[in-house]
Amino acid sequence: MRDLDQDDRNQQSQTFHIHLVSDATGETINSVTRACLVQFENIQPIEHSWTLIRTAGQMEKVLSGIAQNPGLVLYTVVNEKLRITLTDGCRQLNVPYVPILDPIIAALGAHFGQTARGQSGRQHELDAGYFDRIEAMNFALSHDDGQSSRSYAEADVILVGVSRSSKTPTSIYLANRGIRVANVPIVPGCPLPPELFQAKRPMIVGLTKDASQLVQIRRNRLQMIAQDDDTDYVDIGAVREEVAMARRLCTDNGWPVIDVTRRSIEETAATVMQYLQEHRDKLHIELSGSESHRLQAR
């Protein structure tokens, strides 16, 4: 009985306080922390998020909060005085602290031969990259689900796939990375827009999903909008043929296909970006070769 009780205790989640201290929005430190936490089982973290910490008074409030709930402190603070206040306070409270960006900044500084500027929130400045992301988001929204086909040539990526194959969320995620994405549904009996086949600059990628999972997702969708589900849209045989038809279409046109059945949106987007880089490299080589040929002809 004692062994069983011990096993039960081992299976119970352990609770830990974690303090995330940032001089900006906290997006970076939250993403890194969550990516690391998933590697641990039976852990119940209690996250205390301290964002936009840019004054001594704000840092004192942070230290007061850490004193009330001692735990690991992770921080992204670049101001040297605030860093010293935080680390001295953590030592006095006898809590561990980790500057998560320091190793990366140090490595980049050594590689570039420069010293980091030490300015808070520079990644959120309204620079050209910011406006590129806004334009990419507007492009994705105006080219969602087959819209605005006349400007497909302006896209970086065009996603094609059957209904409910994660085209829209993947487009939005990529747009947030500054990539212009259009997405086009493959619908049985409906021809694809001719502009899709005429576009040479964009990388065209097919998304597919397991037919059984598609049926389940589609049924849930129909229930949400209170529509009858007695259609080919959720018939497993028809959906399998639909998925096979979409794969054949991609194969015939030389478009790579990504099976998103067991992939997160982030994983799908990462694969699309890999394809896009290869596509751009290929276009660059082809353009360079054409330019070289023109020069030789002269």
C-alpha cells in the first residue's frame, strides 16, 4: 500500500512559482518559457508576468512580488541599472534568476564585433519590418478563401487545399512573419482560378489532412452553423476521393504537399517557409543565369 501511495504522490503535479520579468511586452520571454515548460511532466507552473518594467519603482514592485511568492526568475531586461537591482534583489531573496537573452546577445555581439545598444523594446519599433507585417496581414485577409485572384502574382506563397485543411490560420501565421499569402480552396466540380496557374513568382503549396479527421472537423463546423450534415461534404467516401483528387492536382502541377494531420500551425508554417526559401533561391539562380546569358549575348 505504501508503494502505491508513493506512486500516486509521484503522479501528482508539483506547483512552482515562475516570475517572468520583461522591459517590453513580455512576448519573447513568454514564448521561450512555454516552449521549455512542455518538456517537463507533472509540473504545474504558476506564472507571474511582469511587463514594461522600465523604472526603479516598477522593479521594486517586482521584487516585492517575488518575495511574496518565491520562485525562479526569468528576465529580459537590458537596462544595466535595472538588471543590477533585479539580480541583487534575487540574491537577497535567495531565488535563482536567469537572463534568457544574454547568451544569444553575447554570441551575436562577438560575431558582429559590436556591443548591443541595450535599449528596451527595440523589436517593437515601427520600422519597415513592422509595416511589412501589417501589409502582409492585409494581403492575407483580402486573399482569403480564393478572393482577389487577379493579384495572386503579388503573393509570396499561395496555399491550396480542400475545405478545413488549415489554410486560413496558416496564412495568418505566415502573414505575421511578413509573408504575403493567398489561399485557394480546392472544391470538387469547381475550377481553380486561371491566375493560380499563371502566377510564376509565388511558391504554391498544397495542404492536406486525413479524411477521417476532416470529416470530424467538418461535422463540428456544420453543427456550429446549424446546417444539415447529410451531404458529400462529410461523407467519408466522398471526402477520401476529394483528398485524393487534391493530391493528384498538386502532383500534376509540381506543387509540394504538406500533410497537416498531426502538425501544429507553427510546424506547418515552418515547413512552408523552408519551401519558400528554396523557391526564392531557385528563382535567384534562374534570374542570375538569365542576366548572365543576356550579358554574353551583348
